[in-house]
Amino acid sequence: MQETHHRESANNKILAGPQSGKAVRHSLLILFILCCAQFTVALDLSIVNVALPSIQHDLGFSTQNLQWVVSAYSLMFGGLLLLGGKVGDMFGRRPFFLSGALIFALASLLGGFAPSQIWLIGTRTLQGVGAAFLSPNALALITTTFEEGPSRNKALGIVGTVMSSGVVMGNIFGGLLTAGPGWRWVFFINVPILIGMSLFALMILPSTARQTRRRSVDVPGALTITISLVTFVFVLTEGRTIGWMSIQLLGLLALALMLLIAFVLIELRMKEPLLRFALFRLRPLAAANLISLLAPGTYGAMLFFLTLYMQEVLQYSALRTGVALIPLEFALGLMVNLVPRLITRVGVKSVLMVAMIVMIGGLLLLLRITPEENYPATVLPALIVVGLGIGALFNAIGIAATSGVPHEEQGVAVGLMSTTQQLGNGLVLAIMVSISQAYTASVGAQGSEMNNIALVEGFHIAFLTAAGVMVIALLTTFLVIGQRDRTTIVP
């Protein structure tokens, strides 16, 4: 591992302090490659959503089965993230980064040619597997390439903004491609990006040798946590369809909890566990993962409800909806350079808390939306405020989750953060949809105008619920992170 650390240290201190022009260019190229990977993963979380009606029409999906086009990807991605990060730590991050990229590219190509429902769902499952190995190793390569402090903070700030932008841009690209060459291109678009990125990575990325001492793979731990996480994601994504209080869903939830308990017991007994619980002594890391269960999910859920509002109430097309979200992109971009400098000066706790307060303000602004078209006065200000808040929040979470973590465990740290974020996305969305639908049904009436009023009131409840979730995240940050917790070292 010492050899790997020296090799990676050659690329440290990017974006901080004077360096040779060649070193700067090389480090920026590494960052560009890894940002491309994260952008593609984030893009695929939303780009398919816009194409779902066309996919349903062409391949004959029922409404119930159509959700598997989204769920199959989420299941594998969320369930394998922790394992994907760990194997990169143990056997070299670059090979697993490249393997994940090629699996993703192959699955995207096959998905574009899908002749049937089963074929498409299978390729979406394979995409999730590829993403689960690509994403955590990309993030781990960033945290081990750039030295902890201002250089890493700025690099993580850039990649955090790129990922946030990818989710929004997915709606825009999805609308353009579906309206243009057709829905199959929402899959084909990944292929040239990932292949070009992989070829470039072979030339630019530093080789990361496996750890020098022989280590055994924690197979029992890997199996139990993977099955547990896949089951949890299934419960969160399918709960609305199956029924939250159904025997089937409650049984699956019980299974997931039992497997999670079994995983904890296994890890406590293993000499070389998949997840070393001593990492949670790092209070910023512990807080970042608790926050990831709450805060990022409000952003994804907000986009979900705003999309419904603009398309179902305001009757925007998919493309117009994507364009209407562009101001969010600009607000996110404004935080790239600002947040790392703020964290260096005042600490991650202060930045996290201010970002959450801004997010709460943006969500409350959305309570002003009405069934009538008034985008400039209602939606636009909220998008700008939420964009500023979430741009700072994503950057700060990534920094907190990796500060003080040894190089040989960076893959596990970012895999853990990504896993809690995926679970949080499903959990918060499930809560908000259930509350919103129940309220809409309780106030609904006959006639399209009255139905729109009921829908908007349901959206108001969803945004209010999101603000409440952010308040809980804010309190978590205040109570868990100490003001001086910046670069604590694991004992």
C-alpha cells in the first residue's frame, strides 16, 4: 500500500499552491476523467424517466412493470456500492473503475437495441452493476489523488456540482433525445462517452497497485450487506405498488433488517471486515452518512414533484420542463469555487448548517406555486435558492465523509456515503409521495380545475415535508459534528 500511496502522492496538491504547468495539466485531466464518470452515472438516474412513456408504447410495458426500468438500475446500484468501493481498496481502484465503465457501456449499448421488456430490464440491471463499481472507485481516486485540505475540497466541490448537474441535465437530454432520434438514444449516448473516457483513463490515470499484504475477501459480510441493501432498495422503490402495510413488504423489510444485524455481527468478528466500524469514530464521517439519509433525498424528491407540477398542472412538455430547470444549474455552478474556500476558513459544520438553512428557505418558497402559470415569480426564485443550498450541501457532505479516512479505506468511505444517499433518496421520496397522495385524495374534487387545485395542495404538503426533513438533518449536523472536526485521524 505504501507503493500505491507514493504513486498517488505525485498528483497531490492540485488546485492549491504553485506547481509546474505540466503537473497542473495532468491533475486537471485526471479530474476531468473522473468527473465524466460521475456525470454519466448521475445522468442515468434521471435521463430514462423522460423516455418512459415512449418505452412503454414501443415495448408494450404495463404501468406496473414499467417502473422496473427504473427500479432494476436502482436495486443493483444501491446494493453493490459498498462492495464496489471495498474491492477497489483491496485490489486496485483503476481496474475496477475501468471494469465498471465497460460494463456500463456494454449494458447501455444492449439496452439501446432492446427488442423486449425482459431484455431492457436485464440491461438496466447490468447498468446498475457497472455504476456500482464505477462510481465509488471514481470518488476514491479523487480523494487519494488530491491531498486532504484545500486541494481535495475544491476537487470534491467540482465533482459534487457535476453530479448534481447530471441529475438535472438528464431531464433536458432525455427530452431532446426522446423528441428527436428516439428513446433508444438515452442509452446509446452513454457508449461513446464511456468508451472515450476509458481509453483516455488508460493513458492518464495513475496505476493503483493492490495492497502489498495478502488479504482475504469478507465473503459472508459482502453477501449479507449486499442482499440486505438490495432488499431495502426494493422495499423503498416498490412500496407504493405493493402496499406499505402488505405482508409481502413487511416480510421483506424484516428480512433486510435481520440481514443488516447479521452483517454487523459478522463484521465485529472478522479480522479483516468489509466495513471497519472504527471509521464511525470520525464524527464528520458519521454525520455525513446520517445527513445523506435525509438531505440529498429532499433534492431528488423536489425535482420529482416539480416535474409533475410543470407537466401535469402547467402542461409543459418534457423538453420545456427540462429547460425550466436550467437556472438550477447556474445556481449549482456558483458554489464550485466558493464552498471549498469557506470550508477551509470556517469548517465543514458551519457550511453544512448554512447550506441546509438555505435549502429550507428554497423549499418553503415552493409553497407559493399555484395552478396558474407564474413561473418567473414562483418557481424561478425557489430554483435559484435551492440550487445555491444543494450545491453547497453536496460539496460539504463529500468533504465530511472522506476527511481523516486513511487512503486504503477511501473506497469504503465513499461507497458508504453513496449507499446511504441512495437509500435516503428512496426513503424520502416514499415518505413525500405517500403524504402528498393522501392529502391530494382527501381534498380532491371532480373537474380538471379542482383536480389541479388538489394536486398543487398535495405538492405543498410534499415541499413542507421536505423542509421538515431538512430541519432534522440540520439538528443532526449541529449535535454530531464538533466545530473543530475537520481532519480527525482514525485511532
